[in-house]
Amino acid sequence: MRSDYIPFTEEMKRDYTILIPTMLPMHFELIKAYLSNFGYKMELLRSSGPEIAEAGLKYVHNDACYPAILVIGQFMEAVTSGRYDPHKLALIYFQTGGGCRASNYIPMLRRALKQAGYEYVPVISFSFAGLEKHPGFRLTPSMLYGMLYAVTYGDLLMSLVNQCKPYEKRAGEAEELAGQWVERLGRELGAGRRIKYADIKRNYLEITRDFASIPRERRDTVKVGVVGEIFVKYSPLGNNDLEAFLVRNGAEVVVPGLLDFLLYATYNGVIDYKLYGRGPLSHHVNNLAYKYLCKKKRDMIAVMEREGTFDPPMPFERTAELGKSYMSNGVKMGEGWLLTYEMLELAESGCKNIVCTQPFGCLPNHIIGKGMMRPVKERNPDVNIVAIDYDASATRVNQENRLKLMLSNARRIAKETAQREQPAPTLR
């Protein structure tokens, strides 16, 4: 047993507060509410600003990837702030167990705690691979079942907010409505009752109708998709409030949901058997999980289609086929093939302008993100892609100037396309 490993025990579960780092606020608030059923007291960190990166750089070498600097910085800012009793505090973070440097976040975080004199604070590895044992925090099938619906609710709300925000007559109404739904759904998930799928689908429809009732008006906007490394793709802390910036500059933002990443992970378990002959039992379990999750996404899509106001996402089965002529599904370091396939998904769905977000120096994402931009654009000349690097040393002004240039180019292309498609005048 490693000397820096402090297990989270059953006794700690009674009176410890578990801190969760930021990434997807709506999703994580719903997950937190559901986990309260199992006796966990959790708090989602929302701190932001340059002091977070500064705190991270105090404990993490600047050659480490930007998400590690931010996550560890946010944790260390909270632990050292005096807002909490560190002797009644635990930290939790997702650990992939793959080849990505994200597998090293937890050892790096423990090293930071030790340097600051808080080596007694437990760090819980939230991992499906079972990399560590924490008697007070075990992922059971019932926990995973409830968290799945926190993810689907979060994906639906994120999509609806993004489709309303650029057109709402009263600014902020979509986010306000999303906050009300997060509070209501959190209460329902945290009530401890048995989850009925009929209630979930009924909520999908009610949520969609609620957003459809928001007064909106037609505006000249540009659809912009966002793909990339999972943290900087989703986290306002990681991408300098990218979505808010795009909306302020006349864009409708399209972001693939978190459920797609879970589907990507299970699908990898399916194709590992086909490609490498690994684990027939694991293949069987992953195959069942993949089909189950695909059905959950299709059910959500069906509700959006039935209501009729909003554009639903693409079924994942289609996404998983789109890029096979570009790369193998065996390419799966980091976001792997999913990143390129999501570019193609956005393009096929009519979202031709794409921002590829990546931490500076993230080798997998530079290969399957920036490295695939040229072949994608060669076969799809109407696609407009810009890669934006995020790093502690990168300037926000430079990032935003490149985004403005991309938006300007998108509007120019749209204008030229409209002129070409305009019918020629009738000669008399």
C-alpha cells in the first residue's frame, strides 16, 4: 500500500464534506443531489479567476496539462481557504486509468496536499476501473443507475439552454429556467424514491415544453460546435467562458453531451474484443451497456422530436459510424476517435463552424483534434474549424481574437452561400 494513500472510510462518510471540482455545473449538481441518498455530504466547487491557475502552479509543474493545473488549483484553494475544517474534508476526482495524463491527477493532487501540510485529507478515486479501494465510497449498480439520469437530464438541459439563449427576448431566461429545473430534479433524485423510467420520460417532455414556451425572436446567428479535451470542452473555468463569449458574439453553441463520452467508453470495451480478442466477459458486459445507453439517448431524442421545437442530437450509433473512413475506432487515447467523429457529427447536422478546444501540449488531442482538421476540411470544404489552445500562459485576448476571426469567416461564407443559392432574376 502506498504511503500517500488515505482511504475514505465508512466512519468518514458520517461527517466529512466531499468537494467536487467544477466541469459541468448542471450535471454535477444533479449527481451530487442523487448521491445524497447514500449518505454523502458533497459540495460542488464554483471558484474561478486567475487565482485558481496561480494556486495550481504553486503545486504543479507548468509542463503538466492545463486541466491538472486548474483542478488541483481549485482543490488547493478550497483546502487552504479556511472555509472548511480540513480534518473533516475529502476530495473526489474521476480517474480514467488509461494512457492519458489524467490518470496522474490523483497522485499529483496527493503530492500537492503533502507539500501544503494536508496529507491527511483523503482523495477518492472515482473510477469504474476500481483502481483504488475506498470502503466509504463504493460505486454500486443502483448508484450508477441514478447517476445515468442525472447525466441525461444534464445533457437535455444543456442542449435546450444553448438553443434558446441566442434568441431569448429576455436575457437570462433560459439559464434561469434551467436553474429551476436543476433544483426540482435534484429534489426528485435526492428524495430516495425508486426511480421510474416513465417519470424520467415525462420530465423530458415537460422540460422541453417549458423551454419551448420561452419568448424568442429570429436573430442573425452562426451555429458553432465545440469539441475537444473533455475538461476544456465543458468547463467554463477551463475554456475562459467560451460558450458565453460565443453567445455574446452572435453564435448559437452546439456541444455534444456527456452521455456520448460514456457511450464512447463502453463502445471501446466492445471493439477491444473485436480488435485484440480481449476479455470475452468484459466484451459481453460492455456490449449490453452500450445498447442500453444507446436506447436511453434515442428515447431522449424521440421526446425532442415529438415536441418539435428543438433540434435533437444525433443517435450515437450513427456517430460511431461517421469517421471510420478517417480513422480506426482503435484510436482511443484521451478523447480518441470520438473527437474527430464529433466534428463530423456536427458538420452532418448542419453545424459547419467548429471550435476544437485542447490543453496546450496534450498530445492525443493535438493528433486527433488539430491533426485531423486538414483531412476533415479536405473532404468537407464547407467546414470551418479553428483549434484553440488553453494553457496557464495563453492569453485570453489572443484566444478571443482567433474566435472572432472564425466567426467573421463563418458569416462571410454564409453570405457567399446565400448569394450563390439566390435564384437568378427572370428575364422578360
